[in-house]
Amino acid sequence: MSILWQACLASPPYSIYTYSAPADLPELHEGQRVLVPLGKSIRVAFLIEIQPIPPENIELKSIIWPLEKKPLLNLTHFLLYRNIASRQLQPLGKVLENVVPKRFRSAKLSFKIADRDFPTRLKSVDLARMPFESRMKLVHIYNDGRMKVCLPSSLEKEEYVSLTIDPPWPVRPNAARQLQVLEYIYENGPREKGFLKIVMGDWTTGVINKLQSDLLLKVGPPPEEERNPAEKCTVTSADWAFIPTEQQKSAIEEVESALDSDKLEVKLLHGITGSGKTLVYMTAARKCLEQGRSAVVLVPEIALAYSLWNSICPLFPDVEKYLYHGYQTPVRKEAIFRAVSGSQNPVLIIGTRSSLFLPVQNPGLFIVDEEHDESYKQEERLPYQAKEVAYFLAQKTKSLLILGSATPDLKTFYAARQGAFKMISMESRIGKSVLPEVRVVDTSAIKNPEQPFALETETRLKEVVERGEQAVIMLNRRGFSPLIYCTDCEEPIKCPHCNVSMTYHKGREKLICHYCGNVHRFPLPCPMCGGSHLLPLGGGTERLEEQVTKALPPETKILRMDRDSTRRQERLEEILKSFARGDAQVLVGTQMLSKGHNFPGVTLVVVSEGDLGLNLPDYRSAERTFQLLVQVSGRAGRGDKPGEVIIQTRNPENPIWSSVTSADYNTFFEREIEKRRKFRYPPFTKLALIRISHPLNWDGEDLCPPFFNQTREAATKIGLMAMGPVPAPLSQLKGRRRFNCLIKSEDWVKTRDLYAEMMRKNPDKKNIRITLDLDPVNML
């Protein structure tokens, strides 16, 4: 008698179907991948649960074959995916598509058989057509381990294409196709040669061969360590010669006690910059691993992940450990996913937010470092908040969750104050280092765009360089110039899809929209008037690096760390190691360098434009500015020499500076929390953002006003406060007109009900998109 299974497709239409599992199939389990028929095609589906009652008047199709003996996804993670699906009102298949690596969702595979009664390789369709007696023999072969799933030979031999150098590249300006290939790999990372051929066309083969001969591209199979990720992590020495301070010892005792608990524990580790939170993390991870349970350590930035990885690898020489982030090659991500899923040993994971979706077995510890950082929230494709995901996993596995930060999220700090969980405070730096002196410098009188620093700032920078010490300069804006202004028609060059100014990247000789990725070559005639008198206005890190080079002695070595300069993994590691060794004296960068990095030689930190982000239409703007400036200030004075921080601003009277200069989180918290209470913002309400958009020049725009009125009426009817829908601050983006509707409520259920009602009443589902963002971090 057949067993009935519900199976979810991880590809369109993302539906859940019921299939039968006849006797000529191996044993099946929840979370297992199987091949199933759908129409005339064969798809990969994930088994959800056994269905006791068959659907009426429907002839069921049979599952073709399982793709692994043990489920790729464990029960806890399968529950997580179902939770996210219900929370976001998304199909489960859509969630699986976003969290499971691509090749694990592809039905383009075959089976290798080690038995003389069968062909060496069988295709999926061969299995589906095989008679009952043959399939029963195959079950025995499968159970004996003599039947293995493999990719098509074309994919197994696939070559990867990667860059060897960063732009500008030495190619002719009219070599458009060469530049197209280089730009694509620069933006998207290493890619399969066949994939590039599909995306761009058959012409890519010749172009790639030419660029390879010019030593601009590297082509070849993925390195062996990409397929065997643990090999790269092997280290041969360990030295745990740390003597914790009294406050570290107290924090360690508390987290180790929590690890001994048999229930969910949550701790907020509130330690000032340089207080030694990393030692607490690593000691907790060591105990967790000794208990036979896995540990997951999250950091907000890839640069910080590499920095932490390089420092802790020697401390865990015999532990199975993996570094994981979204910019790794598909082959490497798939290898890590597979290795973690099948490992019977406790593992240590260090990575960014997507690491939470690795199917780690038996976790006991989750650490979210710099928990305040907005990078933990994903908004595109599948919205989720990493802290909430970590809490869900910790709750289901009865693990310890540590949230660490010098400047916690106000909601987190408020929850700790209200007794939701315990707060551990670390209020002094380790060793001889002390918090740096922070000064605010007025730059409102500076009118020359080529003068990035006040005289006082430039003088201090030169003194630091002359003494052989190091300095960090932060400007939280990448590129050369955020604005190209036409002096003929007095208009900036804007992206036609987003109606925002395009950023000039001098090294790439491009104008780039940072919202949709639209690119124009530069120089170009003004698209408005055809004029050629174009003026770069404002500055980004690329321009700042150039200006700092001119201001300092010619022998000064300067490095830049931003998203543009660190796209290649090799270059990112090179910059971090070079500056840590003292090979360069100045590091210019964006907020990437503000968090977690430990550079003992840095005695001066300069924030070029401290006002950036302070006046955005977002209730979190003051909190974000405070967090960013306190964090970057913490990079100074971490060694034996005292540190100094200079924050340049055109508005020195803003009350936020008093809290920043004293790094006084508690005073800032008290002032900001009262504003939240007064205007009813989180944590005193639940805030959601419903985004509505439609194509530009759409002839159905008259459908929107009645639909928006219906939305407001529906919100009022169920007791919600709806602000909008109104045009979004970025009202045009990626070729679509955008509207925001902010929802304040006491619970998420009513908000989801409103969203579901809007989806039902959508007057044009083809053109009007509606998305739900619970607890948004981006209000634009």
C-alpha cells in the first residue's frame, strides 16, 4: 500500500502537491529532496509530511526517487522555513528557493550505478519508466551505497571565470564586449563559463579567451578547496594564552552557566568598544563545542567575517569550521551546505546573516555580534530579520543566544531593561587602552570642494603620519562623486529608471545608479541639453582617497576599503592584513571599517562628514548616526598609545554630539526612548511598511486612488493606524512608481490581515506589486 506525502516545489509555481510513495521506493523522511513529476517535466520537491487522507477524485502521481538518504534539511530548519513563510505570507516553496543553493533545487542530474545489471548512469526519466521488479532491485543497490546522485558531466567539468585585477582595466574604450564581461564579473563575482554564455550570448567564449590571454581573467575548474571547504580551514597551531580581566571573567562565568542550562537563554552583552567581547564569544564557543554542540557566530559585514575568521582559526585547530557569506562562489556555498548538513560532529560557523540557513546539526550557541547593525535585516526577495531567525532557532533547540554590541538597538536595550532577558555590562577597555578623546570640528565655513578637511583636522592627520602611527578616515559614501552637475542646463544627471542622481566612479569611468545598477560611460553629453560642461559635486571615498594622497607626504601608503575596492575576496583579505601589519599608514573607507576591527596602531580616526544620514526621513536616523560614530570612534586607541577622534560637521549645535563625544549610550537612550514613546514608534508599537509600486507611464494609474482609499478604510475597520499610502521618499525606483503605507498596530496578526486583504483586492495583479516589511529598517 502506498504512503501519501505532501511535497513542496522549490521552483515555480512553488505549490504543495500530494504524491504517492509506492513500495518500490527507498525509505523517505520529512525534509528530504525527491524527484517528482509535474505535467511533462520532472522537478525537485521537499517532503513536508505524510498525508493520512487522500484527496478526493484525484489520481495521484508517484514520487520518482529520493536524492539523499538523510534529509538535506533537518527538522528545526524546516520548521524555520515554514515559520518565515507564514510570517511573510509567502509560499513555502518561495522560501526554499531563497535559502537552498541552486543546484540542490535543480532536476538536471543523473544517477551513477555500481551494478552490472544496470547501466553505469541512469537519468531521472529512466527511473520513472522502470518496471516494479527492477526498481525493487535498485532499492537494495541504493541502500548499499552503490547508487549516487551526480550532476551532468557538463556541469561537473564546468569552468569558472574570475577577475585577476580590479578596475581600471587596460582595455580599449571601444572594446564594449570585453568591458561588459569584466563589469559583470566585477559586480556579481566568479561565474560559470556556461552561465555567462547563457546570460550574454555565444560571443562570450571568444571574449573570455582574449581576456584570459591578457591576464585580466582567470578561467578554470573551481579549486579543490571550493569543493572540500573544511580543507581550507585547517590550521596546525593553537595558543589560548588569554588572561581575562575581571569583567571578562564575570561575563564568561555568566554565559558558561547559561550554556549548562537545558532551556532557551538570551543574553545582551553590552560592552564598550575595546572591552574584549570577542574573548567572551570565543570562550563560550569553545565550551559549547566541548559539550558536543555546534556554534554559529554572526557578524554584519563580510570584511568583519574575514577579520574574525583569521584571528580565531588558530584557536580551534581540531574543530570542523566554516566561513560562510553570500559572495562566495556557488560551488563553495553548495559544498559548505552539504558538509554542514551531513556532519555528525559539532561545527563552528562564522559568517553573515545567511549563515543561519545552513542546516547545522545540534546547535547550542548563537552569537549575533554588533546586533544593532541594519545589515542583519534583508529586505529584497525574502524579507527576514537575522536576530529573529536566531531567536527562533535558539528557542527550538534550547540554545544560548548572545546579542553583543557597544551601541545596542534601542528596542533590544529597552527589552533588557524591561526584564525580557539578562544584560551583561562591560564598561572598561582591556589592558592599558582607554576610550579616545572625541572632538567635533565645524566645517560649515569650508566652500572649496577640493578641501575635505578643516585646517585643524589636516594638521593632526599630518602629525600622526609623521610619528609613524596609523589613521582611519571614514566617509560613508562610496564612489568619486555622488553628483554630476551640468553647468549648461543646471541639472544633475539622473538615472532614468530611479530619478536619483547617478554616482561617478572615476576608476571605472562610469556613472552608476546605486539603486538599480544602471551604468553609463563617462564622459558623456548631458542627456538633458547635450552640453559637455559637467562638474562632479560632492565626494565619496574614491575622491577622498585622492585628496588625502595630495595632502600627505608622497611616501605615505594609503589604502581604501569600501564595496568597490573589496569585491574580490583576495583583495579584501589583502587590505585587512596589510593595514594590520602596518604596511599602510592611512585607511580610507565607508562604514565597513567602523565595526569590530582591531587595529592597535590606529591613534587617529577622522569622520569626514558626520552629518550624513542624520536628517533622513526615518525615525531611526539619530540612532543610526550615534551608533555609527561611536563604533568608528572605537577603532582609535586600542593599543598602548592614546587615541583621538575628530568628527567634522556642518551643524555643530546638534544635541547628538554631546552623547557621541562622551560615548554615553545611556543618556542617548533616555532621550531617544522618550521621543519614541511620545510619537508611538517601536518599541511602543509594532511598525510595518507596506510598499506598493507600478510601472512608469502605466495607463492604469487611475486605479490607485480608489485602491488606496479602500486600504485606509480596511485599516481603520480593524483598528490599525495607517499612514498612507503616499509617494515614497524615493518615489521612482527601478522603473517603477512607489508608494509607502506605514502601519502601526499592537500585534502582527492584524497587519498581516490587512496585507492579505490588499493582495485580494489588488485591482491589477500583473502591474501592481504589494510587499510587506515587518519592522522595516529602510523607510525610503
